[in-house]
Amino acid sequence: MAPGSGPDVPDVLSGWVVERPGPVASGPLAAVRRDVPGAGPGELLLRVEACGVCRTDLHLAEGDLAPHRPSTVPGHEIVGRVVAVGAGVTRFGVGDRAGGAWLRGTDGVCAYCRAGRENLCPASRYTGWDADGGFAEVAVVPADYAYPLPDDRSAAQLAPLLCAGIIGYRALRRSALPSGGRLGIYGFGASAHLAAQVALAEGATVHVLTRSAQARELALALGASSAADAYDRPPEPLDSAILFAPVGDLVPVALEALDRSGTLAIAGIHLTDVPALSYQRHLFYERNLRSVTSNTRQDGREFLETAARIGIRVTVSPYPLSRAPEALADLAADRVQGAAVLVPG
């Protein structure tokens, strides 16, 4: 038995891999059974309790993001119980609940890491892209990039916090929303419905613009002041906006909705091509356009603390792990209410 391992370390990993990236209808996921890896130095072996299905997983499955290695288990919103710890691990013990997230490793010595901007580290590594993730019954995560998680909340409720929540929080901060400001949110899925609650708790007025009627209903139920179609004009000029939908055509739409000196943050890792911008209509009066790249661990700590403090509500659509392809297909077709989450067993 590995150092620091418990009595219930499984022998076989059952899960899904991205075998042939392509449209969801082509079946890019394949079921696998593998020997369970051990927890190496500095690592945790988790028995997965739940794993969120992120739009990044969809981009990886469909080939929008080129694979970094063949037949990789996707999934980076992992909630699990520690069943083994590797040498040198002191922050976690067997039986603890821990979360594995998108950012998996950095070099710690480059100029970006030393400046507290580890999300820009050229040597950064990612769960479900550079190493196997959580679409499986077990997962290995580096202890230094894992988050302690509470026991008093369901795993399915916690899973979306680990990427959708964290990246939405970073996007909100990148949008430079002033105190009491007017925020526009374009697209209203897993990440957006969490970021909106943080903004509302901080006193913002939130306007949601999305093609999904079901998502508009959720936005209003959570406290948004208005909810309209993605290409509609919000009822007032915006101080800040976040684009969560991976649709480049919405960039000029959102920029034109900004007030003078407003900021648009683009939250996705992938975006379709942005059409030509008019300097006068879209950028003049010191409007700002920003991208969002991954997150730092400090973002994660701050968001999880904020989520606990404000009692964030997570809207979840659970799927058995065996139905991972269906969850991806529903996400692609905007049929998911809130966040899709895979639950083993």
C-alpha cells in the first residue's frame, strides 16, 4: 500500500477519455478501464465524488483546443475524498475532502510566477489537458494546487465552484466593475450564474443577455435587473461587461453597450473569430477590451471564501458518470440548466 494510503484505494479506474476529438455527435469520448495510478511525491489520490462538466471540456472533446496528449481523461472540477497521499504531503490526510481544479502546475520561478501572475506561466499545466482529470472514479492531483473543501455541502454543489466559479470570479475582477456599478453578462451558464451572484452581493446592478429563455428565467430568479436576448441592447449603459459565450460576434455588441471608460472582459479559453471593430463605435471614449487567462491559486482561495460567505447558490444538472457523452451533448446544445455535474456510482 502506498505511503499514506487508506484501506479503500481502488484497483481499477473506470472513466472516459477524449479518444478522437471532433463534434459531439461523432462520439469523441470513449469509455476506459485502467489500473489506478499511485499518489506520487506531492500528490493526492482522490476517489471522485463529483466532477463538473466545463465548456473547456467541450472545447477539448471537439478539438477547438488541440490535445496535449492522447487519450486523456477530461474534467477539472473535481471533488473527492483523499484515499492516498504521496511523500511530502502535509496539507491533506487520508479521508479529507479536496478539490482538483484547472490549474495543475507552474514553474514557480518565472517572472510571471514571481509577480503573482502564475496564470500566465509559460510552463503552466492543466488538469484534463496535460494530465488525466475527473471524468473517472479516481483522479490524481498535485497537493499544492488542490483546495480543502467543506464536508457540509454536497459534492455536486461544490464541483462547479472549482472552475466555473473561480474563472467567473477572475473575469469579474478583470472587468473592473466599480462599486455599485452596472454589469452586463453575455451568456448565462455555469460560470455566469456564479459570477452574477458575487456581483449582486457586492451591490452591482446586473443585466443578463443570453439566447436561452431558461437561462433568462434563472438570471431573474437570482436577482438580475433584466434578462434579454444576447444581441439585445441592455436597458442602460454598462460600466463593465463579461462575455462568457464563446461567440466572437458578441464582442462588438458588448463593446457598444459600454458606457465611456467601460471594460469588457472575455472569459473563455476559446472564442470564435471577432468581426471587424469600428474604432468610433466600439473603442473610443476609452473603452477597454480584456481577455482572461486561467486563474491563480489566490483567485481560487478568494472565490471559495467569498462563495461560503455569501451563501452562493449553485444550480446543478447532475448526470451519472456513465452518461458523460450525454452531458457534453446537452452542454453543446445549451440544454443544461446551470452547471452539468458527473457523479460516479
